[in-house]
Amino acid sequence: MASFKIEGGHLLSGTITPQGAKNEALQVICATLLTNEQITIHNIPDIRDVNNLIQLLKDIGVTVEHPSANTFTFQADALDLDYLQSDEFVNKCAQLRGSVMMIGPLLGRMGKAIVAKPGGDKIGRRRLDTHFLGFEKLGAKFRHVPDRNVYEIKASSKQGKLCGSYMLLDEASVTGTANIVMAAVLAQGTTTIYNAACEPYVQQLCHMLNGMGAHISGIGSNLLTIEGVETLRGTAHRLLPDMIEVGSFIGMAAMVGDGVRIKDVSLKDLGIIPDAFRRLGVKVETEGDDLYIPRQKHYVVDSFIDGTIMTLADAPWPGLTPDLLSVLIVVATQARGSVLFHQKMFESRLFFVDRLIDMGAQIILCDPHRAVVVGHDRKLTLRASRMSSPDIRAGIALLIAAMSANGTSTISNIEQIDRGYEHIEDRLNALGAKIERL
């Protein structure tokens, strides 16, 4: 198991470019299973979760080529149907959260799929009911196989095809919406999805599918209409910059920056992320499609118009993504003022604040969903510590805390950070950080 050794107190300066979006990559890579023609995807990040998914596609017979850095081609013209039913495949899927988005494409194209409980972050219950209810609306039937502890899913029509349907999702699940859309594009008839997630990455998936010959309308709204087609063709697609990495870099620049430029962020797809940091008093300047965060000796938390304490809460798009609350909490520890953070979507994601408290942060964990941070206003610097990364986003938040701390910190289990951040220590060291991989 690898660790990071971080020498705190070094200021970052210069320019950094965000990687391609992890969550978009997992969706569009799975979408390559919908056609037997070649698909080229640019700006794919070199991170653990994405690389594991690409290897899984290779295992099931997809031809994958890597013609240049961050560019891959995929051709699913010779899938190994026997391997798709094997225990080895099921076990690999169980270790990778992103594998759940293979179900929709396989069900749509092959009329059947097999499901095991997927892996991923241990941040609370992440149910798959929305996915399965959507598949059932399209005419899929589930059968539990107790001795293997898996579910077999098959299209119930005689032709082995799904059938379009109207559905109202019980929650605006991003992966649920993506999975159902990928299943519906090859279904017979018209599918209408209400309360669909409308994140930029879902929009990107829909645009890519339309480029392959799908008929999807309502993109960017919570009401998607999909007219099923017989086949899909190949296409080329480029991933957006990763909005979570952009937010992470804003947090780093606020805590330990001496003037940091974040290039080519696709500002229109960041939503309220820059404004969330501005509410903590962080100066975030826009210059074209770049963000520039100047050095600030102090940043002062806003209050609401009526003078009440600032509250930041996660919400489905266009609300604040839950993936950045961990970073915002760390940034708040050195602000002037107090903030209430309300993590609504996952019940275990705030538990990492115990590590920050050990480092000297003033945080009150009210319950599994709420924490109050009383900022130090840089009068009391965090102290170095030995920590373990519990998940991707808490891991990067702890890394930011360690970079701002007095002394040398160690973070173990950094494989979690590697799942979402490409060569992070090399890129930050180029800005002036002192991070060593052990």
C-alpha cells in the first residue's frame, strides 16, 4: 500500500490544467458497448478507476487501442458472451463502482446482463434501485441466483428487445439516468424519463449517443425523450475538464497558493462551484476560460442577507456537487468566520473531519450529515499528522490540509486518491509542493 509524505508550508504558484472528467469517462467508455463500430474518445484521464474499467472492457472482448496520450479507441465487435456470464467477470465488476454502467449498454444491445453489488467509495449507502426500476419500466425481468449472489437481467419480449416507456425516476440519479438512457437508445419505441439528472456529464453522454445515431431530445433538462433506433454507429468524443479537480485546485490555491492559474476549465460547465468558494471569501477571477486565484492573506466567510450563519449544502445539479464538500470544509478551517456544511446525499462522508480535528481544526460534527467549521483566520496553522485516505474526495481534502500544515504529514491508502486524480503529486510538485510517494 502506497503513501504520500507531505512537507507542509510550501506555496504553490504557476499554471495547472485539469484532467478529463472521471465521471464522464466512466459513462462514455461504457457507451462504447452499444455499437460494433469504432469509437474514439479524447482527454481520458490516466487514473485507477478509468484504467480498471478499460481493462474490464478488454477482458470481455473489446478491442482497445491507445494511439496517443489520453486518447483511446474502442471497438466492441467481438464480445465474449460466455465470459460476460462467468464468475470471474462478476467478481471484477464487484470491485469497480463504474462497472454498474455496463448493465444498460449490455441490456440494450444484447438483451441480457448480470449484476453483482459494485465496489467503490465507502461513503454511505449508494443504492441501485433507480437503475433497476428504470430497466423494469423498459421491460426487463430480474432473477436472483442465490448460490452466486447475483441478479440475471433479461429483456422480457420475445424478440429479446427492451420496449420504450414513460418513467418518473424516484431520484435524479446521475448514474441511474445514464444507465437507463444507454439501455433505452436501442429499445423499441419511445422512452420518456422525467426527473432525469441533467449534470454536464449526462449531457455529454447524450450528445455522444446522438453523434452515434441515437435520437435524444431534452438534453440539459430533467425531461429526456429517447426514440429508439435499430443500431448505432461509431463516433469521436472529447471529455470535459473534470469539475471536481477544478474545485480541488481552487481549494489548494486558496489554502497554499501564491497565485495559481487553472487553465481551460470549461467555465460554463462548472455551475455554482466558483461561487461556493467565493462564499467562503476566496477570490476566484475569470479570464476567458481560465480561473485565477490570487494569494490572499485572509478570506472572510459571507453571511446571508439576514445575517445568519453561512450554510453550504449539496444538491443535484445545478446545485453544489457533494464531491466538493470535503475540499470546502478544509478551506473553511482557515477562513475568518463560521460555516455550517450539510451533506444530504451520503451519511458517512463527513466522518473524515476527525482527522482534521486531530490536526487542530475547529469543527463540530453535529451528526452524520452536518458539521460546523469555525475558521482559524490563519492565526492557528494546522499541525502535521499521520492519516489514511477513506475515499477519493476525503483523500484530496486531507492532502490539501497536509500541504498547509506545519511539519511533515503522511497519508496512507493513497490508492483511493489515485482512483480520481491523475499523477497528482507530480503536477503539484511542479507548482512548488513537496510531496513524495512512498
